[in-house]
Amino acid sequence: MRVSDITELKIVTVLERGKPNEECIAVKAKQTINLGQYGIMLGQHSGDNGVFPFRDNMFWFGDGIVSEGDWLLVNTGSGTPRTNRATDNTHNIYSVYWGRTHTLFADSNVVPLLFRVDAVDIPSPPINTPQLGNKNA
């Protein structure tokens, strides 16, 4: 499948591959956007700029505005999100945490994939019915 390129954000590199509590994905904002439509998945590099995505490996940024020139550091381990000023004192560096218990990029064939969600379909919630064996129902 071929999809359009993302030009609003750019994965620049993976820093400290395979190092626990140091590994992170460096992403640069190329324009001011709301991150709510974006996330990162993992995949197996297949050559010629191709990737096969892995199942059940997704990080969602959540809603938040970044400005052109800001950086996102997606740390693969755990921690507390924080914001710092870049050395140019005009851009922000946002550190966020995936919360994984192990490193993700020790194998150089494993790569991050940036994705954008352009549309969704959400079903109506099911009717809440009593469950068998539930004494509180």
C-alpha cells in the first residue's frame, strides 16, 4: 500500500539505540500542528524505504500544539513528561514517554513509523446489560 508523505513532522533519528532509559525517537515539527492526529508505530525495515508494521506497537501523542521548529523526544522507557527550551531560546523540546519495559531499537532493522489519522468510524456503544454471576447487577 502506498500512502501520502507526512510533511508536518519528521523523524530525524533514534538516539541511544538499545540503551535502557536513554533510547528515544527525535521528531522535529516542520509546521505548527495539533499532535492529536499523529502517533508512532514500530516496523521491520524492508529496503527501498519500505516497512512492515508490527502488530500492537503504537504510541499516540495525544492532543497538544507544537510549533514549527519544536522537538519531540519520544523516550521508549518510563518517565514524567516535561518541556524545556531549546538552546536557541525560541523553540521547545517536549520529552514524552512510551512506558515500555525494554528497549525497542537494539536491532537496527526495527524502525519507527510516523503516522497520521485522517478519518475514523466509531460504532454506537452497546447496551449495558447485567453480567451473569455479578452480584452487584
